[in-house]
Amino acid sequence: MQLEIKHNINEVLKLSEKELNKKKDEIQDIIVRELTYATNKAKEDAPYRTGTLRRGIMFNIIDLKKNWHFQVISIAPYSSYVEFGTVKMKPRPFFFKNIDKAVENIKKKAKAVK
């Protein structure tokens, strides 16, 4: 089963529409920078055998100008088994720890934008 995180940035940052529009360019740069770093870090942390797991980690920005959504996914069909483990395999977290950290960094840095 693949893994996915999808956020509406308005809910993450808890800023008004007016504030968001005023800081839009700077916040967009922060989002792209942080998610690029987080996806690269998740790829680095993912166990490597064939490379399929690492190649399948990516992020998309969905309609950033209007609704400010972003999505981070790991499309390998066994991603969740690696992340959370199974009865016979211990968890090897690579995905959520990096993306959650990026979301926290986005919150901090976006609030600091003037």
C-alpha cells in the first residue's frame, strides 16, 4: 500500500486569506524548499535493494495559487510495510518523520515572514 500526505496549507499555517496573499511568494519558496529537502531526505533514509522505493517518493504542488495544497507520496506498493513494519519485519521509518518535520519547519518559517 502506498503512503500519502496531503495538506491544505491554509489549515497548516492558520493565516487569514489576506495575510497569505501578502506573503504568497515567500511562503511558496519556503514550501518548495522544505518539501524538496524532506523528499530527498526520505529517499536517503529509505532502505535500498532495487531502488523502486526511493524512486517512488515525490511531492506535488496542487493548485498552489488558489487552494494551496501539497501532496507527498511514496508510490511503491510496499511503502507502508517498510514504514510501519509487519508481523515478520520491524518498521524502518523513512517517510512520515521527514515530512512531518518539513511541515513543522514550514509553519515556523512562514510565521516569521514579514
